[in-house]
Amino acid sequence: MAFLSDFDISGYGLSAQRFRMNIISSNIANANTTRTSEGGPYQRREVVFKTVDFDNVLNSELKDSNNMLDYENPLDDPFSQKNANPAIMTVVVDKVVRDDSDFRLKYDPSHPDSNGEGYVAYPNINPVIEMADLIEATRAYQANVAAFQSAKNMANSSIDMMKG
């Protein structure tokens, strides 16, 4: 695999996890928001990822460049890399969905957003779950940083070998 592909794949992973951390942070920040511009309490949001074939997300410049993994090699060459059929996938953000679970009701008749029975609807956010998700996203981000650093070290080692 070309070194630039390594960097791109890690970059997509970094970007996706950073986006996820921003959504989780928004959930935590709005854990007590009882009124939004859409009306009603804030609804918890979640990020949905999807894996895509890495070649599909490359722009046309990279696709036309000389990539080490040439998927268009004819099958008549028994040593062609196409016969290896590598599955190079990357991750992208597919969509952000709202959690439609029930809101938490808390009795507080003095609250301006209380209903006729004195209950206030609070967002369906559990800070413990959000913190666990944030830790998971942070660790995935760190894993992508480590993969990026490994690819960088391999590229630097290759350059050093070519020099000397």
C-alpha cells in the first residue's frame, strides 16, 4: 500500500472520531436543556459511521496517480496485485441520528417548562453513557494517531534507506 494511502486512511479515521467527540460534547453540554429552537427538550444525538472502499473516497488526482495497489491490473498476470484482492476500507460519517427514547420527567412545578401536572421533561441523556462513549472515541482517535505515526516512521525509514 502506498504511504499516502496510509496517511489518508488514518486521516479519515481521525476526522470521523473528532466529529463523534464533538457530538458527544454537545450531548453533555445540553444534558439539562429543556427548551430548544425546535421545541421541547434537547434530544440526544449519535453518529453513525459507514465503511467505504478507500478507492471510492480518493479524489480523481490520487486515482490517476501511480498507486502501488493497482486494482485495474489484468487477471492474466498471476503475480498481479489484483489477484491478492486486498480489502482496503476507511470510515466516514454516514449520518447523525436523534435518540427517540423517552425524556426524563422530573417534578418541578416552579420550572417555566413544567407541564400542567408540574413535571419537566429533561433530555434523554445519561452522562455516564456519554462519558463512556467519549472515552471510546478518544481511544479510537489515539489508535488512529498511532497508526499515522507508524506510517510516518516507515516512510522516514524508507527514505533513509534510499539515501544511504
